[in-house]
Amino acid sequence: MPFLPSTRLMLFMLGSIGLITLPHAWHIPPVLFGFFTLMLLWRLFGVWRPSYLPNRLTVFLLMLAGIGLLYSQQHSVFGRDAGTGLFVVALGLKLLEIHGKRDVYVIVYLAFIVAVTQFLYEESILMALYILLVCGVLLATLITQNSQAPQTLPALKTSAALILQSLPLALVLFVLFPRLEAPHWSWLDDDTQARSGLSNTLEPGSIAELSLSPELVFRVKFDGELPPPAQRYWRGPVYASTDGVRWRAPPVLGRENNPDQPAFTGTAYDYTLMMEPQKQNWVFALEMPTQFAGGLRRNGLYQLISNKNPGDRAEYRLSSSPAYNTGGISKTERRENLQVPGKPSVRIVELVRQLQDKQARPELFIGNLLQHFRQENFHYTLSPDPMPDQPIETFLFERRAGFCSHYATAFVYLLRVAEIPARVVGGYQGGQINEVGGFLEIRQADAHAWAEAWLEGRGWVRFDPTAAIAPERIERGVNVDLQIASGAVNFSPVQLDAKTLSWLQRGRQLWQSVDYNWQRWIINYDTVNQKAFLQSLGINDFVKLGYWLLISIAGIGGILAWRLLRPNRRRQDPALVLYRQFCAKLSKAGIEVDAGDGPKTLAERAAHRRPDLAESIGRITAIFIRLRYQADSKTSDLQVLKTLVASFRV
Amino acid sequence: MDLALDRLLTAANQIILGKQPQIRLAVCCLLARGHLLIEDIPGVGKTTLSHTLARLFGLDYQRIQFTSDILPADIVGSSVFDAHQQLFSFHPGPIFKQMILADEINRATPKAQSALLEAMEERQVTVEGRTYPLPQPFFVIATQNPAHQIGTFPLPESQVDRFLMRIELGYPSRQAERELLSGQPRHVLIDQLPVALLPEQLAGLQQAAAEVHVSPALLDYLQAILAFSRQSNDFASGLSPRAGLGLLAAAKAWALIDKRKAVLPEDLQAVLPAVAGHRLNVGTNDSVAIVAPILKHVPVL
């Protein structure tokens, strides 16, 4: 007998499979997704016109076509993208081949796998909810397949109940079951995804590209108070060597073991920093990191480097102190930070001479230079004109309008000409406070470049020429860049009230706070975190873990079984509750109360045994009988019974 | 009306001495529109009881003595050829009376038994394709000798189930027997009995019994009893839904005799031995002993 799946079952199945595969449209090549969609629509059409379904030969040819497409797109079956593509194409082909119940099961299980592959691309809470929802529909497909009289809504309800019942178990397994981590997902890791962010080289315009990107870079939760906005400099790579246009990080070889630990004064800030996936394994600590947990090291440029896969989200415990003194520098370092390409032009030398005093005091020169930026009609702009050759001179003498990287590079260049060791530091500045979660969100738009000069007795000192031009960007924690870009503000007289947040912004902050905690507690729960958590529970070895797992699963199973098997207890009759109290009092008086006794029988026996109580026993029994068995009970009876039982003394 | 019932019970108790509970149950059975099976050895007053009740209720009374050679036609009647009119005419049998005493029902063959029992259930008789309704009210009191006596055809379970109640009379007490021995012959007394209830009064009482209030709590208890009888290992087979209906009807009538407007658990307990005893196949005839585990183990509240 040919297997004829019901229309409802087919619609359920095709609907849920379509929903499950839908998010893959953004990940897998359009050709493969198109192939899958074609198969799905063909099968959907076949629900009403079974004669149009392909025969065995056509399915075989389609399979060959699918393999061809797969190979042309991926050239492999290994790796995340190729594997996902394979599953999606296979699912599409299998849809055209439903000959029995078994095929329905295969398709549903395959769809569950495709649902899981979604998490290789996206781990957000929204995607998790979506997949959970769609899995509910898929589960309803299985329920429809196995019920005598399938109905849509009850099937969905049952699947929702099943998922709810399984959640505690999932939670226990999530927390206790050993986390399996492929070493950096080596064969699944497709590095095709281009990630934006700071890079090893700095060109004057490079940071401007980031300035409009709202992409999250990291989030910081401080244990105590937040540092003032002017101190929120998140240190990234240092750019020291230049050819006049590009700035490069100096070689870090030989500086792995930083010899001079900076001297810190003042209070330190303790915080938790959660890095989003990056292309570099840099960790942007608040200047200047004093303590950092394992897995991190500080290179000679005071930058924190992680030994984890930068493609994974990771959380770090850090401590930073804004007051520091890095001490002296070596000859190599001094030479490196005085390097200028070729001879400076006459205009530059003239400018430096102008700003220098006779004793050539560095502090005074720096002060004069910042004053120069402030007074000589310099502007801050997001879209500076391109300055292909001699960008520094063009910027200093002609355009006088630039982005933070222009100011930082020009500043450092002038300092070097004035024989002051200086370098450009990249990183992020500021960040937006999420008032719901109480943490700072730092986005790509917060990317910044500033300068560092080495001063005798003070070590490396941070100078931010941008602050001299556009103090709003630094001081007020306002994302001026985005404001300018969106045309919301004209730069000069900025009147922004950061505290007036609309409900929309509040909602957004709430959502970001939820997302932060999701990332922090769910996504970030890896082997290391699990080990730490389990040790805090006192679980040190696998035997103990096994016991814990066994006990928790048995406990949850027991609770579920008890809820399932216990007889449906109706709401207790309040009269009966009172009468039971009365019976308890009677049995305390030595009058045996048998389960098989009716109230009248009991009352007679009790009155016979205790003639002194006969009257109250009779009254209580009469009211109870009226409440429980008669049609003519009054609403006041219950209250009377309550009083009588309460005052009944044996 | 209540007074009439009291009067009736008092009068009956004067004829059948020392058997108040049984008389009360018999009256209850009649008010619940059920049939009564009396099981006992010969000579303890089965016939007297039924005769007394018929008299007091003012019902047409007919006694049918069941023997091993009685035929169905002897009970329901038969068509006889009328030579004058040249056609068959139906001669109704003794069953066309309001109250039937089917004496020693288990002496008759199953065929004759089933003729009576079908009439009891359907309250009509079908002979040669024509249906004749039985009079209203229709009440059968069947007597049965204990099954171990010689020459009996025990009623099958399905037919015993048609009787709402089965009661036993038992030997009279010493004092009651002395009164019996020293008093007037019973048949003389019965003939002197006045009719205690008019036919419409009986119909009214039956209606009132059906309308006694039953609370959900009482139905809980009744269902617990039914469920217990079906699950317990003490009984080979549990109580049927018909038994449940009968139990409820009997308990309502019992409450009415007690002049109450609602059924109490005690009413169910009172009628339980008589209603359930013959339906639970245990192997003993002692109804009280049969239902004792139910009364003991099923919680009332």
C-alpha cells in the first residue's frame, strides 16, 4: 500500500523545514539556497498534485545536479560552509523522496541537524529563540505523524509542553555535562568572514572607515565606579615606525618579557571585559592594565595579548590604574620613537622652532603645540579630504581639518622632529553606558588614535591632540562622530544632553543588557568557565560529576514523573477541610474515625461516647451535611461551620 | 404522604414480626421502581411479606408458583382460537397484574425464568408479534430457594442483575416467633389490612424519590464504591453501571423514607448490601459480609 501522508502532516513538515532553513539564506551560496527552495516548492506543489512529483530517475538526476552545484560552490564537504550546504541540499532532495513513515522521520531528524548548524553562524539570543520556536513546529510534525486524529493547535500545544518539560534537563546538561570544544574549531573555521577593526598599520584615514560602524567590539562591567569619560582610553596597538604615510607597529620580538613593570599610584579599577570575535588577539584594556588573568600577557608596548582564538568571544578579569609611570626607556626604544622618514621639510622645522622655547623643554613644547592646534583654525572632521602624499604636511599647513588619526600622527611627527620620543597609540575611547546593565559598550565607532610621549621622570605620557580640537568627543562620552555623520548636530556649538534618553533608547539598552548577559553566561560558558564553576560546587573529578549528573537527572525525572502520574486533585471543598479538622479533634479525644464512616454515623458514635459534646457535634455535623450533600445550603453556613469547628474543644 | 408511608411500615411490621429492616428495604425497592428478590428457605414468610405489601399498596396481586414444568405461556399468556369469531384472541397470563409474586423462581427451567425476566426489564410482553404493555406500577417480588437445595436452576448472573435488591428474611427471633405462634393466622390479618396508599400517592412517592437531591460529593463516594468494586481482588467482577444507577435510585428512596431531601453517604451504605450483594459474585450469600470490604475501605470523604 503506498504511503499517503496527510496534507496536514506535509504542510507542518514543509512549513517547519522552510522556517528552519530560512536563516541559512544569509550564509550559504544563493545557488544552493535556490536549489533547496526549488525542491521545497516542488514538494509543496506535490501535496495537492502528487502526479507532478518526480520519479526515481528525475530524483537521481536532481541529486547529481545537487552534487555538482555543491562542488562548484564549495569544492569540499569539510568545513562549516560546505557541511551546511551539504545538509541543506540533502534535505531538499530527501523531501522529494517520501515513500513511507521512515522517510518522514529521516527528514525531521535531518531538519533538526540543519537547525543546529545555524548556531555555527550565529549565537545570538534571538536566533536561539527562533530555532527553539521552529523546533517546536518540527516536534509538532512528529506528534502529528503519530497521533490518531491530528489537530493543529493541540499538536503545537503538546510540543510546547514537551519543550518546557525538557528545559530543566537541558539546563542541567548544559551546566554539568563536560563542554566539548574542538580545538579552535580548526576544520570548521572558515576565515572568509572579513572582520573590521583596528589593524597592524595605521594610515591617516583608516580609522575614519570604522567611525560609522555600530558593531560591538567589547563590553566592560566595572566592579565599582566607572572611570571618568576623559580616562576611558582602551589601549590597543602601538604604531611607532613610519614612512611618512603609513604607521606600523614596531617589532615586538625581544620585548616579550617586559622588563620594567610600570609604577602605579592611585586606586585601580577592577572590571570584567568581554571581547567580541576579533581578527587580532588583542585585548583592549583600560590604560594602564596592572593585573590580568591567565591566558593574557602584556607585551613591551603595554598592550594585552590573548592566547585564545580571537574568533571566539572571550571574557577577561582585569585591573587597571589610570595613574602610572613607565620609567625609563632603552636606547633602542628611544631611537625607534624618534624615527622620521627622511629629513623634515623647512616648513616643519620652522614650525617646531616656533613652538620650542630656548631650553627645549618637552612639556612646554607639547603645550604650545596643543595651543597651536586650538588657535590656528584646526577642525575635526569625519570625512577629511584625501591627502595621498605628504599627508602630515598637507594636513598641518593646508587642510587643517582631519580625523583623530591625522592629529595623532601629525602630533607624533612634530614631537619626533623636536627630539621628543613619541608614538601613536591605537585603541578605543569612551564607550556608551548601558544604564540597564550598568556596563560600557564599546563599538567600532569608538575607535581612536592618540599619542604618547616619553618624558623624563614620567615615562610614557598620554596626549590626545583630538581632545584639544574636539573635547566633546573625549570629555562627554558623546559619540560626536555618529552625531555629525547623521547630521543631527552641527559641530561647533554642541548642546547635547546625554541624560535625556528616550524610551526607545532605554529599550535598546535593556535589550543590549539582555544580550550581554546571554553572551556572558551562555555563549561564554566554555571549558574553562565550566571547570571554575564546577569547582566552586566542589566537583573536582569525573566520578563526582557523574554522580551529580545522575542525581540531577533522576531528580528532575522524578519531579516530572510525579507531576505526570499524580491524580488530578481537584480543589478541596472548604467545608471538607473544616470537617477534617473537626475529625482530627475527635480522634484526639479518643473517638476512632474510620474512613468508611459517613458523617451521621460518626456523629452518632461520637455523641454516644461523649454525651457532653453531643450538641456541638450534632450542630457541626448538620451544617457539614447541609454544605456538602444538600441543595439548600446558605452562603453563611461555611462561616458558621468555621466558627463552630474553631470553638470545638474536646 | 409521609404519614401514609409511616402508617404502611407500621402495619407491615405488625404482620411480619421482627423484620423491620427487610420491610423497609422492600418498600424502598418499590419506591425506587425496582424488583425485589427474596432468597431464603421455604416457610420464613416470603409470601406473607409480598402479600402484605401488595395489600398495603393497594396493588393488583398475583402469585405465580414456578415449577419445573411451567412454560412461558403459563406466565405471559397465549393466543387462543376463538371459534365464534374465527380468529385468535390473546388471553393475558398471570403476569398482567401490578404486583407479581414469582414464587420459587429457581425451580422453573431457564426458559420460563427468562419469560418473566424479560417482562420485568421491558415492562411489556410480546406474544406472536404483538406487544402488550404491562400495568403500571409493575412490581415483581421473586422468591428463591438457596441454590444448594435439590431441584433448582440457579438464576444466571445477567438475570439476577435485573433485580434491584436481594434480601434475606432469616428465622424470626424467639420473641417474634412466640408472637407468631400465639397470634392469629397471618392470612386472616392480611385480609383485614386497610389499603395505606392510593395508586396516585404511590406514583407521587416514586416521583419524589427520583427527585431527592444528589450532591457531587455523594456522586464522588458512589463512584469510589463502583471503582473499588471493579479494582478490588475481593470481587470476581465489579458493579455494572446499571448497578450504580440502581444503587443511586435505592439510596434516594431510602433518603425519602427517612424524610430527607438529600442523599447522604449513610443511605448508600444502608442499601448497599441489598443492591450490591447479589451482583458481586463472591460465592457466599451473606450480603452484609460481601459488601463489608467496600464499606470499610472506601473513604466517605
